[in-house]
Amino acid sequence: MRILVVEDDELVAEALQTLLVDLNYAVELATDGQTAAELVEAFEYDLILSDVMLPRLDGVGLCQQLRSQGYQIPILLLTGKDSSHDRAIGLDAGADDYVVKPFDPEELAARVRALLRRGEAIKPPILKWENLQLDPRACEVKYQDVLLKLTPKEYALVELLMRNTRRVFSCGMILEHVWTYEDTPGEEAVRTHIKGLRQKLKKSGAPTDLIETVYGIGYRLKPLSELHNNQGTSAQPPEVKIKQQTMNAIADIWIKFQPRIQEQINLLNQAAAAVTEGCLNDELKQSAQQEAHTLAGGLGTFGLSKGSQLAREIEHLLRSHSTLDSEQSLQFQQDVEALRREINYASQPATQVTSDRQDELGQWVVLVIDADTLSRDALATEARQHQIRYLTAESIDLARDLIQEQSPHLILFDPAGQSPIQSLTFLEALLYLPLAIPVLIWTADEERYQEMAKTYSSGQQPISKSIPLQQVWDRVEHTLQSKGGKEARILIVDDDPQILETVAALCKPWGLEVIGLDEPTQFWETLTNSPPDLLLLDVEMPQIGGIDLCRVVRNDIQWEQLPIIFLTAHTEADVVNQVYAAGADDFISKPIVGPELVVRILNRLERTRLQRRLSTIDPLARVLSRHETTHALELLLSEMAHQPRNMCLVILEIERLQQINDCFGYAVGDSILRQFAQALLGLASAEDVIARRGGNQFLVGLLGATKNEGGQRVQDFLNVVHKTPYSIPDGTNIQITCSASLVHCPEDSQDFQDLCILAEETLTEARALGWGQVRIANQSLSLPAKLHAEKG
């Protein structure tokens, strides 16, 4: 769990950091509220612990700013002000708790734990591997209910292995994950920590090889099948039998009372419908509140802790408000729907699910994201006949919860009814998960989503909602069997069949699917039909050599980022130089050393996924990168060709930024870029696309805005910019100006490149008008100019 501590008193900050690190939390420090706000924009935190009296932006202002931007991170205010009025101000600003200095460390730790338990709706599940259990919320590790006293590094090691149960981690990879760059030790430190961890596990009753050494590669958790085989057929201890009998009895009770629970859910659904229609009367509200209260107390008994929490939130919502506003009504409906899904899932025939993505029964888990309830329900019966565990979500936000908790093997996604920009961002994020999840586009409008399917479904065609459901699941099963559950797909091109089989045999145990090709002439057909995550090439092959293939791949826009490793018996310097000059990422000499090959492949795959994740965000402004935005907008424009909508494309340019850099330094210019980007995000709607275009320019896509509406929005934003002083570290305030251009789709063009060219030309016209001006293509709109950068 990651906690952000915001405290300008070095002594207090160090004390808090020591306390929290000893509790196995990862702690980051900020000395002022503005820096804290920027860190929250860039990184994910589970809790914020903030002083009230802070420079630049105080703790109350930080609360207000984060809550206004939609952040639901638990916030605990820590201050010397102990009056009731001060507490009320802090809590009204959005804080979840308020602790007065001097604080008792034990009480503070308890309040932190309570807030983390209460926290956000996305709750990391308890990780399990055989009898080993890790609770991310409490930062606790147990074996057979025995609590292990682990150091922070030992805990981080266990968490890394349990979150990647099919991975083998070399010492170098462990160092990258567990240690920070500032204090990275040598590989011997990893071996020392593994040794200490094994000793603690052994004392708790765990097998000595629960953390297994894979010779020449690294460490992993021993596969469950091997652990179970080693256990033999010995009789269960009495306490295990008692526990099993209790679980069976509870299961019988659950079955007996399912009709009653269904009645309760039906009543809550009735209340949700009444809220939608604006006719929730007091009697129905009281009944719904009572049923929610009953469910909150009972569901946890049957292991439905999340269902119990949802019911408690529904009860609290109904109890705390005489009438529900629009936001509360939406929250109520979402909670009821989430509770219904939770209970429906628990009501299905029990299946044995392990920490692995595919359980021991070989059952697949498929998540269907569809705003249409009838479509979702229609798939359920067919899914059971195909032995597929079927999860549903009506929105992308709900889907994110299920992905984190249930780890589906495949997603069946209907973009209709979802925000286009949110859909593209969601699908892009799925590509960069540590274990990518295949996506199939399932829609009634195949033509409209053709390009989206091509990009995010490995080139597969969309699935039409008009075809029989049997065919839908046949397509799903085919996709699952071809790649589902694989760590990655490797394409190896080598004319030696023995090498192909050897590489396949070495890679298979680590979840790597290998496609061997001994005919280089079939390379492009294979590459297109079975897109790989990594390419292995031999140097010398008949017809066309590996170096030539590498050059062609690097010059193809679709495959230019594909990782390429060479396997060859040639180790001469000139051959190695040719290989790297052609664009290879790595070089492995033959004869192949199995452990070395696997480590190189896994390291390259992990590095590539990290680079892809980083490439989506501009590291300075912390908004989308230019490449990512260009891709998203091009897809959006292709979709709009089938369903015309308004969209404005805006270029914003911060003026005189180079002068500010020359006068105050580049660190100040970078800070202004970040502040400008965050201000832009704060005024944007959910469907807007915001990116840094490079240098001092930003690109904004305003979906659904006419030319006049877009012009007004740009003017409103620049009015805010021109009135806002931008602070720098020495306390100086700088007032900046910004020029802007705006073009419209489809009025000005429907081609993205044409729109960009026109926007550039229009921006040149805006600059000619003076500082702080807006120019709209084919018409003009002037704003008051701020002619000088002023010190505040």
C-alpha cells in the first residue's frame, strides 16, 4: 500500500515515514500541497496523510482541490489545531479523518488501517497460493493462519511473487521491483532476503521449496500442481475437517435462503427504478433501507464481504439523505447493480478458483462489458453450457473493478453506450497489463467499430450481435484456446527444426507460447495471422536472412516497436554490429543456454511493456503523449464517419515560455507546464482528449462541441489562465498568456492531418493578432491580452 505524507516539518515527516514504513507501507513525502497535488495526478496512492498548515497550498485547499477533481483517495488531516470549528472545516473540505498533534503513534496507525479498510471501492483482493495468504490492505502475510513477521523488503518479495505466480524473477528483475533506484544493492542482497524469507516460512509450517529456485533463471512460487503432488494422500488434520464441515453447513444455509435474498434484491431494484423515475416514496425507501441493513449484516457470513460492504453503503446512502440528488441517485443505482451481480455470481454453482488465471478445472473466465441489460442476460445461459464463468459489467468503471478482482481471461466488449474516449483509453490500458487480456468487439454496428476491432482485437473482425449466441461463444473459445492464459506469444524464425522445438520446450513452462517458422518466405503471413509479442530471428537462413527481415520489420509502422532478439552461432564483432545496426534489441549466441534464453525473453517483454505504459503519458506535463492522442483521435474520427458528431480540435500555446526559462531556469518552465496541464484537466469534461503536443503546445479534442461552443470553452479557459498567477519555488508568481487556434470536424475537414495543418495555420494568424488571442478557422475571436510577465 502506498501512502503520501504531506508535511513541511522535517522532524514530523521523518517520524511519520519511520512509523509507516515499519508497518510495511510504501511512503512518499511532499513538503507542500501543490507538490502533493501534482504527485496525485501522476501516481496512484491508497491514502494521503497531510498537515493542514502547508506552504503554497494548505491541507484544506488540497482536500478541496482533489475532491473537486473526483479523487476518492482517503485523506487524513494531521494538525495542531484542535478546535471543533477547525475540525469541521477540514471534514467539510473532504477529509475522511482528523488527528490532532501531538498524536499517539498506535492510534494514528489504527486510524490509517481503518481508512484503508474503508477506502475506495476498488479493493485489492486477498492473494492466496496454497496455504500462503497475503492481505494487501493490512500488509500482512500468513501461512496456515500463522502471521509471518516480515521486513518491508521480505513483504515486497512475497507480494511480487504472489501477483505474478507464473513468472520466474531473476535477481536483477527483483532488484528493479523491490528496491528504489537510490538504494539498489547487489544481487547478493536478493539471495540473502530469499534465504531469510524461506526460514520464516519454514517455521510457520510451509514447505522448504515453496519459493522455488529455477536453476540459472531465478525464483518463483512452486506450482500448485507440484505442491499438491508432494503432499501425497495423507489424511486431513482434525481442524481442517471441522472447518470443511462448517463451510458445508454454511453453504447449505445459503442455498436454503436464496429465495429470500432474491426478494430483498428485487425490492432494492424496485427502489432503484423508483429513484430513476423520481418517485421514491418514504415507505419504499424505508423498506429498502431495512433490507439493505439485513443484507449488510448477513452476506459477510457467507463469504460475500464485498456484497456486505455494498449493502452497508446503500443503507448509509438512504439513511443519511431525506432526498437523493442526481449524483447520489446514480451512486445508489450503481451500488444496487453491483450488489445484484455479486449475489448472482455467488449463487452460481461453486467452482474451485485458484490464484492462477486459469483454475485447476480449466474453466475460463469471460467478462462481458455491455450497457444493454438484455444483451448481457442473453449470453448467460449459453455461457454455462460452454463451461465458461461469466461476469458482466454495464460500464467501464465497473469493469475495472472486476478485472482487478477476478482476472478474466477474455473481455467481450460492446463500445456502444460507453464514452468513445473512455473506451479507447480503457482498451489501450488493457494492452499494457502485465498479462494482456484478449478483447473481442461485440456490437450491432460492425462497420462503425471496424477500426477499433482491428487495433485492439489483434486484427480480428468485430462479432455481430445478429449471429447466434452459439457462434459467439465458439469464437470466444477459439480465441481463448489460441492465446488465452499465455504470458506472451513468441515467433521464432529459424530454418533448423531442432532449434524451433528446443526453444518451444524451454519457453512453455513459463507460459510463453512459441510459434516456430522454418520458412522465412511465410514470415509476413504468419506475423499478420498470429501477431507476436516478441520476435526471435536467426542470422543465416535460405532465401532471406534474419538481418534483412529485421530491417524490414523496423521500417514497417505497424511492427516497428516489436522486440527482436537474434539467435545465431556467429559471434564475430562485425556480425554483432550488423545485428544491432539493423534494429535488434538483444543478441544470444548458439548453442542456446536455456536459462539465459528465458531470462532474456522475460526481461525484454517486461521492459517493452513498461516502455509502452510510459509512452502513453507525457512525463513532464503528465497528460497523454502526442503519439497516444494522435492514435485516439484518428480512431475517433474514423468512428465519427459512421455516426457523425461535432468535434473541435484546439491547439493551445503558452507564450514566452522560452523567456521564462532563460530568466528563471528550465525547472520553473517545467513547473509552469505542469500547472498549466493540470488547470486544463480541471476544466475538461470526461470526453475531452488532452495531450501535450510538444514544447509549449497542448492539443485538445472537444467531443460534441460545435464551433461556437468550442470557441466559448477556449475563451473561458484562457480567461482563467490569464487571471491565474503561476507560482514558482522561490515564492515568485508569474502571470502567463496563451494563444489558441480552433478547427472543427466535420465543418473544416474530417481528416486528422488536414485538421492539424489548418489548426497550425490558424495559430499563426492568432499570434499575429498579439498575445493572448484566439483564432477560429474562418472567423476570429479576440481575448484581452496580458502583455507582460509580472512578478507577484
